[in-house]
Amino acid sequence: MGKDRFNKFITTNPWLKLASFVLAILLWVFVVLKGHSVVIMDIPVELKNIPVKLEIVDRPETVSITVEGQERILKKLREDDIHLVVSLGNILKGETFVPLSADNITLPEAFTVGNISPQSIRLVIDEKAEKDVPVRPVILGEPFEGYVVDGIKVDPETVKIEGPESLITRVYSVKTEPLDITGVTESVQYNVFLDMTEENIRLNTAKVKVNITVKEAK
């Protein structure tokens, strides 16, 4: 008897039952997807495992990624919650393009990564180099009338620079920030910063002492 009732239930108005089933599926999908949203974020590129004898000459600072998730929690997502890390343990000197994928990105489990743009990053790699170069003080102005500069001494006279070989070979000296001696009537000493505009070159010291001896003109 029970089997007959089941067969009758299945064979009576089958299209209506199918429509109801499909409608239930669509309703479930709507409920699941309700509030689903997408946000595009610019994420810093973190480079790690750079060989000690190599230097990065050129690199992108950020890439753009699409993050998907529920709108109510997606609003709370911060840039600090996402990390894009590229390991360069096998990198070689020269220009190279490193492909990116979701495997490079870590983020909270409630979210997924969609598009990554660009899909690869361009890196320029060079060998690390260092050398000593002289410090050149930059002096502006003149002493007061009747006085002259008798000597200029820099301590230390040279500094060590370090960075990509292609840049280091083009640097022959390091300048100080400008020192204005307009109107001075006696010897002066300055603790002054060095002026290195190339961000890929590092100095072993940030400041030097500049002693300027001033005397009366004969």
C-alpha cells in the first residue's frame, strides 16, 4: 500500500513537482549568494629569500587583486589581513618575470581570491657591490665681508656605499646637504646628512662632520 502511494505521488503532476524542486534550488542559491560581494585591493608585494649576493634594482610595489566574500564581513577586511609573498630563492641576475597565483596570497578563510593583476611581476636583479667614495661638502654663500674660508675638513672623508653593481659603478662621490655660511665671521662645525637620492644605494653612515675654518682676509 505504501509503495502504491509513493508511485502515485511521483506520477501525479510530475511537471509541477519538478518546477517546485527547481524553484527550491534557485531559492537556496539566492539565499547562499545573497550579500556576496567583490572588492578590488592594491596589495604590497613582499619579496623574500633573496640570495645574499644579489640586489633588486627594479620591482613593483603593489599588485591589484579581487577578493570575494560576504559583503557584511568583506567591509571589515583590511590590507594588513592580506599578504602576497614571492620567494626568490632561485632567482638569477638579469630581468625576469615571476608568475603570480592564489598560492602566493594568504588571507582569512572567509574570503577567496579572484583576479590578480598583473598576473606576473617584472624584476630586475643585479649583483651586490660595495666601495668607498669621498664625501663632497656642498657650501653655499660667502663669509661676512673681510673674511674668507681658510679650509674645509670632512670627518670621515670617505664613506662606504653598497647596492646593485650597475648603480655602484656610476657613483664616484657622495655630496652633503647644502651648508649655508653666508655672513659667518668665525670657524663653524656642522653635523650634516649625506645626500643620496638613489634609494637602492645604502650608506654605512647617515651623517658626517664638516669643519669650516674662517679667518680675516689679509
